[in-house]
Amino acid sequence: MPRPDTAPRRTDDLRQIDLAHHLHPFTDHAAFANEGGGRIIVRGEGIWLWDSDDNRILDGMSGLWCVNVGYGRRPLIEAAADQMARLAYYNTFFKTATPPAVELARVLAECTPPGLEHVFFAGSGSEAVDTAVRLVRHYWALKGAPRRRVIIGRRHGYHGSTLAAASVGGMAPMHRQGDLPLPDFTHVLPPYAFEYARPGEDADAFGRRAAAALEERILDLGADRVAAFIAEPIQGAGGVLIPPDSYWPEVQRICARHDVLLVADEVICGFGRTGRWFGADRFAIRPDVMTLAKGITSGYVPMAAVMVGERVARTLIDDGGEFFHGFTYSGHPVAAAVALANLALIREEGLVERVAQVTGPALAQRLAETFAGHPLVGEVRSCGLLAAIELVDNPATRRRFAEPGKVGTRCRDHAFAGGLVMRAVRDTMVLAPPLIITEAEIDELVTRARAAIDATARDLGRL
Ligand code: PXG
């Protein structure tokens, strides 16, 4: 067995080894190799990253929507080191627990919306979503309604890459590989007004129409076959789709009317991203189950959790017997210790309030004034520190480009070259910077985003 070589390597060596041995997520490897490989990121501090050639890059995506408190934060680093030294691992199976896992369960019950008092730990958002699927089906079986198996998700929804999570998600390219979705998963219209609102249909009317699509699907299937509706408060990876205010209250009523459980996937929206602790707080949603990951540890170590509301928890606890489900790393003590330090830091620094009162409004204002009338921009929208800029062929008519995704990718590459991580979802540019970003850094972020979009417009001969 060769020893791993940890001596510093040059960028080109790292790229070559990466291409030779490393299969990346969501990557066309042949195209990746043709481009000569990727960037090697070596260091982070605050909202900034450095690559192996010492370029400084503003991370407008918080890693992958997760580094809420920014990079290099001592309290998280020390919590991990202390817990590793004391007890690096123990499980939560077989009637055991560890102090950080117990304490984190209490803190999560306290900071999530009222009524969500129990937590099941997992290692990733995908595992959390799979757990939610198994849990809601188990619940209905215990209630004597085993036919209630169907899970309704939405088009453009992203809930992870395991079989069940990819089935809940509404991503057609994922479904085309590996015979997905699994049986008993179905998808409805998302509240994406820019894409789906009819000419002249106002946002609230469209929001009600999108909610009505859920009710129609429930009625088509028969409510006695539907276990749950699983949805992100704001769809993140689908392109930061912010629902009109009319949407969630209507969805809540529909789920109640048909006794369909409501699962809020808060993997992106949770922990301050929208200017409230959870997207459910922002939209006044009362979910039966809530999935959490990413911002729970600010991405410093993997961790996820499923908050279980009273209704499902009572049945599970009182009538469920053994729930045959769990992961080696459920409630990992190091991850739990980091989560506790992370949540304490979010509180101490008032980050959620800052997003609501200072940085969220500043980002919205800077985006609006910067892109008003831009020849490539059809819409900017944001909620807290989640934002999207729609690039279109014709802003007046919202006409898309002939080849979806090409312009977005080009723009993303310009951004990266200009020292900004901004993601492209097809031709929608999305931003989700760390919650510690300052107003001056927001100016810098929007300036760099503008430079990338201007460069893209010049490539297309529009500027
Ligand atoms: N739910 C939601 C709402 C997510 O955004 C998951 C579940 C799955 O989490 P894990 O930890 O299993 O990856 C996610 C993940 C992107 C991107 O490119 C988004 C995610 C993951 C990777 C890439 O926007 N979201």
C-alpha cells in the first residue's frame, strides 16, 4: 500500500492526478479533461478563498450554500479539535448517546419552529430526505393507511442524490439516469413565476395556480394514496425560485384539507439564509417534518438532521416499535460539537437579524440598481442572502437563449476568472454568500457579478 504523498504539489501536478483518479460529482469528465482540469482551492478566510496559484476569490456561494459563518472560524475549529481529543466517535444506536448529540437535539428543538421537538440525525441532506420519506410512509402504515405511499415533489426541486432523494427531486437529467424516479414519486408545477406565469398573470394569481396544481395532483391520485408533499421553502439548486406570497398559505391549507403531511426541506433555507432562522419562519409554514443539513455546521463537517413534529413523533414513539433506520454517523459527536459552536456563533453575532435588516436589503438594492435595464437581464430577485439574476435573450419578452445553459456557463466562467464564485443554473445566475458578508463586500460582490455579466454581454455582441 503506497503511503499518501502529502508533500506540496504544483497546480499542474494536482490537476493531472485529479483527472487521473478522481471522479467528481455532476461532472462531464471528458469535457473536464479537455479543459485541462479544474481549480484547486487551498485556503479560506471569511468570505474569501485562495486557489493553488494564490488567486483570491470571493465565494458568492458559501461553498455549496453551506458555509454560513464563513471560513476559518476559530470556535468551530476548536470545538472539533476538543471533541476529537475527548471522544472522536461513538454511535447513537443501542441505547447510547454522547453529550454533544444530546445537547444539539435540545438546541435544535429550541431554534426550530414550535411543535418540532424531536430530531433524527443523519450525515447528509440526501440521507435526511431519505429518512423523511421512510418516516412518513412508516407513519401512515402505523396509522392503518399503508396505501398512503406517494410522495409529491416539484419540478426543479433538488433534494439530493440518493435513490429516494433524487426521486423526490424534479431534475429531469437525474431521472434519465438509473431508472428514476422510483415508483410512487410524482412532481408538480413549481412556483417559478418568471418561467411559468402567463402573460398578464400577476405573481399572487400565479402563486395560487401553482398551489392549485398540488391539489389537482392529490385529487387525481386520490388523497388516500398520498403520504406527503416535500418542498423547499425557496428552491435553491433549481435557481433560487422565490414563491409569491400567496403560495405557501394555500399549500398549507391544501395539505391540511387532504391530510397530506408537509415536509419542508430546509437544507439550503435553514440557519439564517432567508433572514429568519428557517424558511418556515419566513413563509409562516407549519411543517410536520423538516430536513436540515449544510448550514447546521456551516459545512465544516458533514451533518444533517430531520426535525419531527408532534403528530408523527407521537405515533412513532408510542406505537412504532423499532424504526429500522439509521446511519453510522447519526449524531456524530464531532459534527454535533461543531454544530453547537456554529449555532452559538450565529446567535452571538446576530447573523440572522443582520441578514434581515442589513445585508439582505443591501444585496437586493445593489442588485436592483446595478442590473436595471441591462441588455441581458430579465429579472433579479432575492430573499435574505439568496439571489438570482435571470439572463435572457430578450429581457422585454423574457425569451430564453436558443441553447439553454450555454450563456450561464460562460458567465460563470467569466465570474470565476474575475475572482467571484457565482453559480449558473441553466441561464440563471445564483448567489448565496456567507452570512458574515459586510456591506462593503456586497458592493464588491455585485461589482464583480456585473463585470462577469457585462463580459458575457460583450461576447454576445449586446454591449
Ligand atoms: N435538499 C436540498 C434542498 C439541497 O439543496 C440536498 C437536500 C442534499 O444534500 P446533500 O448533503 O446530500 O448534498 C440539497 C443539496 C448545487 C448543489 O449545485 C446543491 C446541493 C448539493 C450539491 C450541489 O446547487 N444541495
